Amino acid sequence: MKLAAFDFDGTIIFRHGIDDDTVGAIRAWQDAGYLAVAATGKSLAATQYALQGSAVAFDYSVLYTGAVVTDGQGSVLHSSALDAGTVRQVVEELSGVDGIAVYGTMLEGRDTRFSSTVPSDLETTILRDYRQLQAHEIDLHEFIGIPIWVPGDDDLRLRIHSWILDRFAVECVINQDFVDIVPAGTTKGAGLQWLVGHLGLSRDDLEVYTFGDSWNDLSMHSIADRSFSFPWSPDDVRAATDEVIESVAGTLPQLLGR
């Protein structure tokens, strides 16, 4: 059996969505009897929003950087959550930091935004659909992740990343312009491994291929039989993968032997 796991933003999704060649390549992979798995930092709601109008239907999804695993219909098979106190402290301490936006993702429903000090002329293509939420409402909900948008400031992004890891018992990864906080033990690689076990597949009988452009993809690249990054990936991500490719559409058919 073969399984291909695909990151979203910067891998198969760009400003104008998923192009037709990539859609065709993924569908041909599935038609050959192989598994196509979404592996993204997006929430369930954001994933469904991103795939609106697309002809791609993944067999399974590893979401929130591995905190949630769903089947092809979006039913939750596995999930982890953040402690409400942790969410509250992060939101309270970061809401006043200049040049960032603090979001919250829940298992169900739209993503939320707690605060933003990002200039109004900037926008992100990664997290588009959200509703405003106040800090005093945190205890009314269960949060899976806290995405923090830090556009155009690599140093600030690194400082926030270090502060989170030093202060809280969570996982924290940098993904393009975002710092993503998720429950402890949560990674895309761990999510894929959970899925393999859930499916009752022997790892020795499974060929795993991973496609991802950023740091939050490193954990799944590390467990792959073959891993792929892109020319625009950070240097250390390119160095950690087996191959640097131009596109999923140009590479996936080769794995079918076509």
C-alpha cells in the first residue's frame, strides 16, 4: 500500500487554490488504489473552507498540525486539546504585542480571532475565514490550537516561538508567517503514525510519501520513505528532505510509475 501526505499552503494550495494539474494527479493516485491524506496546520473548518469548489476529496486528514485526525467525510477519529488556562495566558500576554494577530481554532465551528495589531492593509491567505472572540469567552470553548500571525518579522516570530516553548507545556512550530501552538505531543508525523495504527496497516508494508514546504512538515518528512520539499522551502527544510521538486503535479505521477 502507498500513502501520500500533502501539506496545504505553499504545497498544493496557492493564492488561487489548487490547480487542475494537481487535482488530476491526486485523483489519479487515488484511482490507482492508494491513499491521499491531507496534512495541514489548518483547522477542520478552515480545511473545508479551503477545499470549497475543489474536486479533491482526501481519504483522511491530519489537521491542526496533527492534533486531529478525521476520515474522508470529516468525522473526527482522534483529537487533543489545549488547556484553557494556557489559552487564556497566551491570549492575554500576546494581544498587546505590536505587529501580530492572535487566533484560536476549535474542533468545531469557524476559526476565531482574539486580537490584531497588524496593519489593515496586510492580509493572510492562510487564515481567511474567522469570527471575532473575546478573551473572557475562552472558558466557554475547547481550543485545539492558537495560530499567531507574525507577518514580515522573522526575529519577532522566533522570539515568540522561544517564549512559548520556555513558558508552556505545548508543541509550537513555525509555519510560514505563523507560529502555531498545539497540544503537547502533537506533530504531523505523530498524526500520520496514529492514522497508520488506526487503519491496522503494518509500517513495513506501507510506502509513505510526504510533500511539504515548511518547518511544521519536518516531523512527517522524518518518517517518510521519500520526502519532498520545494525551491521556496527554508534551507533546513530542503536539507531534511530526499528531493526538492517544482510541484506535486509533476512528481506524484512518477510515483505511480507513469
